[in-house]
Amino acid sequence: MKLKIFYRSTTIWNIVLFVILSFFFIYRQQGMLQARTVFNQPFLKDTLLQFWSFNLLLLATAMSVFKVKHFSKYLFVAVVGAASGITIFNLFDHFSKLITISLFLYLITSYYFYQFLKIEIDEAYYNPSFSEDDLFEPMLTKLNCEVRDTNTGNVYQARLTNWNPNGCFVYLENPVEDIDFKNAQITTSLSETSFNSVAVLACRTQDKKGFGFRVPSTKGDFGWREYYSILDQMGFNVELLR
């Protein structure tokens, strides 16, 4: 299912930057091995042309991470593998302790960025937990909620289709054409107790029926995290309720 992304965390931006800087990791190596300055424009052009396929992989990976695609995890691994392969090949020709240490630090950094990327992509507000081809409604057990547009005051009836401590994905009963959830409030309830939370729109499905909301951490009682904690204690798991 195609999603339009509205929110990207600092983690996403940092991973995109790391992917792009992977070229300069290789470029710096080439400069050291060939005794060339990295500020030499012809040398930069030659390096770009020499590693054109690697650069295309970097661009594809950066775009997939930017769009929060699930396959970006595999492209990220491919980038790290390609950069490591090029570095090891250089070390076979001209061994350098500095390049070896740089490769070690690059791999450690890559590992942590990969873990952060997996966590970010698996966030509930990026995963509807239903598809356009589903024959039945998204959830067998309906957890209803209200989404209030704080700018217009309009209230929309919806149900939860995915959730975790950081946010949720909701499914509206009917698509709404002119809808703008720049500022929203999600109201859920259990046993006649209401839980109100300020939410930030993270993504939206093309049919405008599904919306992912990130719920920032706020102080106060009876908010989203209290509601999620109760659901978790009750054993309400997304996978089990489908």
C-alpha cells in the first residue's frame, strides 16, 4: 500500500546523510591511496565516474530511506556491503592501518544505524496493518476512536488498526476529501474512561481512509501511553486481533 509521508524523524534524516557520506568514505580512501587532494575537482569527477554504480545504489537507498520504504533495510545492507568490499579490495592492493581503522568504525556505525532504521520503519504509524486487497475489515476486534482536527474542530470516527507506545494507525469509516490533520487529537476510551492525546500526522493512505499518527511524549494522566499500557496488559495484540 502506497503511503504519503508527512513526518520524518531525526533518525531518518541522519541515516540519509550517512548513506550519502558513504561516497566520501570511499572518496577519501582513493585520495589517500593515490596521493591526491580531495579538493581537486577533476579527481572528484573521475571518482564519481569510476564508482557510478555504487553512487546509483547510494541514491536509490537514500530515496528509499527518505520515503520510509521497508526494502530500504536491504538496500542499506547492500550499501554497507559494497563500501566494505571496495575498501577491502583497496587494502589488498595497498594496506593502510588508517583505512583499516576507518573501515572498522564505519561498520560499527553502520550496524547501529541499521538497528535504528529497523525500529523506525516498524513504527505503528508507518504500518497500516491492512492492505487494499483485504476482503474483510482491517480488524476483527474493533477498537474505536475519534480523531479531532484541532484547526477546524471537525471530529471523525475511526478505529485502530495498528498501535505501539509511540503512535497508531487509524482507519476512517468514510474517506474525507478535504482533510488536513496538521494538528490533531485522538480520543480513545475503555470502561467509560477517555484517553486524550495530541497527535502529529505521520502518513496517509492514497484513498484517505488510513492515517498514521505519532503521539509525542507529554506529561499528564489518561493519555495515549496509559491507554496502550492497558491494551498491552489485556493482551490486545495487533497480530492476534486480525
